[in-house]
Amino acid sequence: MEENIFILQTEDGGEQQCRVIFNFDSDEHSYVLFTLVGDEVAGISALRYVLDENGEMGGFSDIETEEEWAMVEEVMNTVMAEFGADQTNYFTITNDNDEEIMCQILHRFENGGKNYLFYATLEDGEPQLEEVFASAYIPGENGEVEDLLPIETDAEWAMVEQVLNSLSQN
């Protein structure tokens, strides 16, 4: 899983890494909700953006009107209400069509010093349990999913299936 990071130019000419929380489009603009990497305590911020020729976020600009801020705050409040403060149980993946898909972690476990999880995609805020996915992963400082890793060996798959079967029986 590719981490959603973008770079903002600071007023003093430096650069600030930003972690995407959520992005969305309105009729007129595209917006990104984000935190500053290394200063997540500062909270969530929002900017307008445009996609460059490579499909990357760029051309960032401030939100200009009170009406626009009200709309962005409504989206932010909806996202926070839907996913709550516990963002460690949600992450996004990018599908083959470069669409971001929100996922919910159903179960985490560790085996042999490696971290694993079972997850499902979300549709209308609900996990789609008819297809549960498994992956190894790298956890971030706060328990969030930094990166998904493949399950590589038959023995590893057998262990993961055994854990899933034991969960299914409970």
C-alpha cells in the first residue's frame, strides 16, 4: 500500500510533508483533508488542490469563502463521525483504476515477529464481509497501517488460514 503523502512549500522556502486523511470533490474544486507529518497533534487541515499531468496532487490553494469552509467542515465532521477518532482501524488502498478504497481492519495478530491483519473493504460505511482479505503489514507509530506486505509462503498462508478458521468458530 502506498502511503498518501504530499509536500507543501512553507513560507520560509522549506518543505513540509503532509499525510492525506481524506480527499473529495465538489462541483467546483477538489479538496484534501490532511495532517502535518511529525505534528499530528496540530489537527486536521484542508486545502484545495488540482491534479498535475502525472495524476499527483499539486496546485494547492487556500479555501476562500465562509460557505466553502462550511462545506469542508461538514465533510470533515461526517468523516470523523463515520470513522471516529480511531483511525488505526481504517486505511485506504488504491485499486487498478487508481481509485482509493476505504478498508476496515477486522482483526490483527502477530506471529513469528511479523504483523498480520484481516480486513474488508467498506461500502456506504459498512464492511463488505463476503470477501475478507489477509495481509502482513508494517504498523506505524500509532498503530496505523504504514504498508501492506504480501503473504509469501504456503506455510505462512496455512498459519493465516488457521487463525481465520479459529476466529470463524468463535
